[in-house]
Amino acid sequence: MPKSTDTWSNARAKEATEAATRDPSKLAQQGNSMNQIAQKRNREYYNKYGKYYEKYHAYFRNPLLMRQWRGNLEEIKDALPTTEGNKAIDCGCGTGLLTLMLLRLGFSVTAVDISKVMLAELQKKVNHLPGHLTENLRVVHGGIETLETFPKSSFHVVCESSVMHHLDDYIPYLNIANELLIPGGVVYIGREPLHVKEQRVHKINVPLYALICLIDILCDKFQSRTNVKEVRDESITPQREKGGVSAKAFIELGEELEMRVLFRRLYNWHRSPQAFFLDNILPRSLRYEKLWGTFFDLALQKSRDR
Ligand SMILES: C[S@@+](CC[C@H](N)C(=O)[O-])C[C@H]1O[C@@H](n2cnc3c(N)ncnc32)[C@H](O)[C@@H]1O
């Protein structure tokens, strides 16, 4: 667990005091500078531990979960207005989880990440791909914040997985994503921890989800992490203290901007193959909380109708 002195609320309070001491008008810039702190912590963390990233996360070896992700991307592909020449951008691509799936689905992909070490891990995998797929990949070393400088309306899919909860404020990302999207394109938010206030589990599932959470915690503790002792828990996820990422916020802004967003929620912070197995054997109608299920289906429906 992060040390108590290393929490985001402490960092925020310290930042506010320092800004106020220097110049009270600088308080307004606090949000922005907290994002810079988050960016710096993330860059350092992933440069230090990037080579262990896939060992550390058991879900990379979970075929059920991989199938879910691929399924989401296939649905998105089918919902796009064009079948050929589709372009995607994977923001905070890491070792290439979504990037590689998108390449295999025939997309041209721009993969962006703040950590050179994570990009080096991606490159190792890309070296094993057939040449016609590698030709379709462009790798960019930089922060999500630099996406503002990319040409507008140039991507059919703007996606990310497990990056929003590493940002202090993720709403600006959605605005940038909207600008990057061509009309009829889709924003995909994969694997984000849903905000605690939105985690309403279907009544029938309460005992089951309690069990899943327990299995998750046990597996996370005893199975996936014990192999990689070098990795330390460090405070790189500001959204953990804020309660998680709000699907509602994405959906509301998405509707306001008339943008199709797919938000793939994560019930709790840690997932294990066992938990995903249980999750997968449930009928879909029981699996998802209404807001999520309805929106998920609606979003694609809307883009098909256009
Ligand atoms: C939890 S990993 C997820 C990687 C990959 N998307 C996946 O799902 O496996 C978070 C990734 O986001 C990157 N990242 C964190 N903050 C970022 C930022 N502000 N801009 C760009 N990348 C960032 C990290 O370097 C890391 O590779």
C-alpha cells in the first residue's frame, strides 16, 4: 500500500499550500499542476517497473478477459461507417494490449505512451508481427496531454485502457478525444475502475460479487504479485482516492458532444482469472448494472443508425 505521507490528498494539500504561499492566484492552476505531478510519477513508475508489467498483471494470461476486449473492439469495428482504412489511436498504450488487437483487426494504429520502457516492451512484441502489420503502426513517446497537437478529425477509434485512473482529471481527455475523432467514430474506455457511487450491483448478484471480490483480493495477494517482488505499490492512481472513474461523466459529456463512447467498467480495482471466469459464466443481463448495460448497447446502436 502507498505510504500515508504519499497519498494524493496529501499531495493536493501540499500543492495548494505551496501555491498559496507563492502567489494566491496560482491556486487556480492547481488542477493542472496536479496532472503534471501525476504524469511525472507515472513516467518514473512505469520506467522503473515497465519490464515487469505483464508478469505483474495476471489478466494478460486470462483468455476470457482477452476475448472480452477483442469482442468489444470487433463490435466497434463493425459499427464504424467504413470497413477499410480505419485509423485508431491507443492513448497510454503501455505494452500494447489494445494496439496489437487493433493491428490484427486491420486498423492503422498510433500508439502513444509517456514511458519509454513500456514502449520498449511494446516494440519487443511488434518485432514478432508480420511486416504488413508493423507497417500500420506509429509509436509516439509523449503524454496524453500532447494529443491536443495531433491533427483534428483523424481517427475512427480513440481508445485507452487503464489510463484514466492515472490522471488527476480525466474529463479534458474526453474533450481531446472528441476533437481527434472523425464523424461516426467511437471512443473506447477499456478497463477503468467504476466510481464507487456507480457500483450498483444487481441485487441477485450481491453475494456473488462479494465472493468475486474476495477471490480477487486473495489471488492478487497470493498469486499474481508474489512472483514479482521487485515491484512496489506506489501512489500513481489519483482516482483511487477520488472513488474511481465516473462512467456517468463520460456518458453525459459524450451525449453533450454527440459522441459515441463505450465505457467498459471494472467492478473493483483488482481482477483475477478466477473472478473473470465467474463473471463470464453469468448471463449478461445479470452481469451489468443497468446504466452500463443500457449505454453500452445504445452507444453502438446509435453509431449503426447514423
Ligand atoms: C496501467 S498501464 C495500462 C497500459 C495499457 N493501456 C494496458 O491496458 O495494458 C498505464 C499506462 O499509461 C501510461 N500513462 C500514464 N499516464 C500517462 C499520461 N499522462 N500520458 C500518457 N501515458 C500515460 C503509463 O506509462 C502506462 O503505460
